[in-house]
Amino acid sequence: MAKDKTRIVTLLDVAAKAGVSSMTVSKVMRGVGKISEETQQRVRYAADELGYLPNNLAGSLSSRKSRMVAVIIPSISDIVFSEVLSGVNAILRPNGLHTFIGESHFDPGIEAELVREMLSFRPAGLLLNGGMARSAACDKLLERRTCPAIQLWDCDNEDLDFSAGPSHREAGQLVAAHFLERRLRRVAYVGAELEKDLCARWRYLALRSSLASANIDVISMVCENRPRQAQTGRALTQELIRDHPEIQAIHFLNDAMALGGLSYLHEAGIPVPEQISVVGFNGTSIPNTVRTRLTTVDIPRAEIGKTAAQALLNILANVHVDRSWRAEIRLIQGNTTIR
């Protein structure tokens, strides 16, 4: 007879197949109590055979201990945040915690909805990406939370229980110093979505402020309604060179946009770095370098995730943590800026 796929396999079904009590099954599934190895194996085999799925939500609510950690990032398709998430999981999984993920797309309204939904599951902790203009509704939800909240990707603003990330202002200053050391005075910035991505905006403002102290005005080519991807970097670079052919150096919002800009410069026959120097941000291009080695600000992306996850574990164990951890950033010179 075919199995009824609409019927949910229960704890009682597993107990009957394994020849034990439902209490024994519950203890085996939760990893508690003194149950013999032979009985544990019999229960797990029965559960696997029947396709039993424990109700972890009900268990967490009854015990007040959840094994789930909520993570909200702008986009899982962005390699920066996927590597941060990988670092988070590298620490949480060996400690019996698992992540469930939401994407905010830098939208404060979506972030607030995700926070409300995720907190309703009573997670062990909440990890949020920093550098967003949070809504008043989201701030209120965070104030009323009953679990630790950790901020990712930003250490300059200590809004939650712990913050792990780079100083984006330091990153902007680092690029400005790189240009000044090479006496590059006709400087441009190419970016997108600075109204949504506050971290990117802080980097841009720090770059502009540092260069202004040397009496250098930055020419900005920013689009708020295009993606932060290579095709946008290419299109904006083309517009920039059309309007400002005198430019000597360009700082891009990220490595993807920088690579798009480089593709246009090479196609247009503009020598890099002899005529125009190019600097990216985040370091994601470094592992994939072949001939063009982009000068970029490298960020320890996985380490940020690991540090944030470890801080959460420490808070849950009532171990003291500092308010923030500042990730070390390095400007890695490739062959896209003059020596």
C-alpha cells in the first residue's frame, strides 16, 4: 500500500516502530537523558525509516531554548555576505546551532518584516547587517527582543549587543591616502545605492573628506536605481570618461563594479594604470586574479562572521564580550594603480 504523504509522522509512530516509549524517543531526539547506545540507534533508525521530523519550534518554546539563530543580510547572492554567513555557520554548527536566513535587499520595510517574523520563532539570537537606515518599527522590535542581537559588517556604530566588522570610514581614508601618495589629484568615485547602503556611503564620505583636506574635489558618478554589479560599473565608467576625460583615478564601491569599469577602460584603449588608476573594495576579486590584479581594500569576510557567531555563543553562556570588534583591513596593491 502506498504511504499517505499527507499524514505527518508523529513521535508515537516512531516509538511504536522502535518498541520504546514516546518519552524515550523525545529524549533521544533532544540528545538528553541516559539512553543506551543500542536504544538510541534503534530510535534513530525508526525515525529515518518513517521520515520523522521533530517539531523543533515546539520544543524550543517548551524548553525556552532554541537551536535556531536568525540572520538577516542584504542578499545571499552577494559573495561578501555569503562569505560572512559561511563564517557564522562555521562556528554555530559545531555548537549545535543552525541559521535561518532572510534577505533585506537594503530595504528597511523588508528588514522590519523579517525581524518581526523571525523573533516570533523565539530564536537563540539575531544577527543583522549593519549600515542600513532602520525603520522606527524595526527599532521598536529590537528594543523589545528577548534574545541577543549582533551587528554584522559595521564596527563604527555600536547599536546592538555586539558589532563585528570593518571601519568603513577607515577604508575610505585608506584609499584617499593611496591616491595622495601617488599624487593623483583628479579623482572620481563610482557607486550605486548609497541611499540604501550606509556603509558604502560612509566610505565615500570619508574618501571625499580626506581628499578635500588636500584641496581635491571628488567627481561622483552614483546611480541609486542600478545594481551594485559589474554592468553598472561599466556603464557609469563610460559616462564618467565621456564627461570627464581628465580623470586620473577612480575608486569603485566594490570589486564587481571595478571589474566592470576596467572592462570598459580596456575596451576603450585607455591604459590602466598609466592613464587611470583603479581601486575597488572588499577583496572578492583577489582569489580569481589571472592577469589583471585589481588594487582593492581587502576585508576578512569569513572572520567577521566567525567573530560575530563566537560573540553570540559567549553572550548565551554569560561570558563577557566587548561591545565591538574591529576587523583589520588592508589595501592590497595590484597592477591597476601606479607604483
